[in-house]
Amino acid sequence: MMEMNTIQEFLAVLSSKAPVPGGGGASALAGALGNALGQMVANLTIGKKRYADVEEEICGLLTRMEGLQAEFVRLADRDAEVFAPLAQCYSLPASTPEERAYKEQVMEERLYDASQVPMEIMERAVEMMEILDILADKGSRLAVSDVGVGVQYMRAALLGAVMNVYINTRSMKNRQRAEEINQRALNLTKRGSSMADEIYSKVLSGLV
């Protein structure tokens, strides 16, 4: 489990032949890193006289980020959990019509479950971008570059996770359900990518 590992241990397993963690877990880790940078900016802002007028708001954002951090870690582990039963589906017998029907049913359910974890990562990444946007405006000027770095990690989490949505929905037999999931993912991708561009440009323009 990610929460039990050091970064070095996680990278060692990620780079091995082990089936998990993979891209989904790495996307969640990117989200966790971007979140941590946001928390750092908040902590550097709180308690400073210069930012006394926004301290209450920043404290509220910090509380939200602490919850989101736990979510990113949970989702990294959950991504590995849903992969195992999906992988097992491929070895189910399919010699008779009954076996094929059962395999298809189970496969459909597990493909759906596997698509929902990266979707949650995307949702959390977009939520974090909203927070980083506020920190870009109201957080400590000494750490504004870290907001820019954080939003790039969130972009990686978002765009990494969406590929893990699509790789599962493309195999679903229920195309209506698959397209509904794809549309949600596309909407999040467009919204998050636009936000990331705006926040990063805003931060960068204040540095040069």
C-alpha cells in the first residue's frame, strides 16, 4: 500500500515487472505531491501579518487540502485493488455460452469499477486546481512558484488519470455507459487543462 511505503519503495515497485502500481497509482501520487506543495504554500502564509486578512480563508483551504491528500493516497491504493480482479477476469473459462455470458458480465462490472478510480483522481485534481488558483492570488509571494509547480503536478494527475479511464471504457460492451463515462472524463480534462494553463501563466507572469 502506498501509505505504508517510502517514495523510494514505491518507485522501486513502480519500475518493476509487478502489475501494480501503474499509471493510475502514479497519477494519484502526482496529485498527492501537488497537494503537498499547496499545503506548504498555505502553511507559509498562515501566521504572517502581511496575510492576516486572508488567514481564515487560507486555514479553510488547508483543511480541505489535508482531506484531499488522504484521498489521493487512498486512490493510489484503490487503483491497485481494482486492477487485480479485472486481471483475473481474463483467465475465466469461456468454453460454453453460459461461461462466456458470465465472463462478459463480470468483465463489464470490473471494467466499470476500474474506470471510476481514475475518474475520482481527475475530480480531486480539478478541485485542487481551484484551491491552487486561490493560493496563486492570496498565498505567500515567497512561495508562489510552488503554486506553479503544484499545478503542473495536478495537470499530470489529470491527464494521466484520463488515459486510465479510456483504457477501461474502450473494452466495455455497454457503449452508452462507456460514452457517458468518457464524456465526464472529457469535460474534466477540458476544464482542468484550461485552469492549469491559466494558473501557470498567472504564476509565471509574476516571476519574470
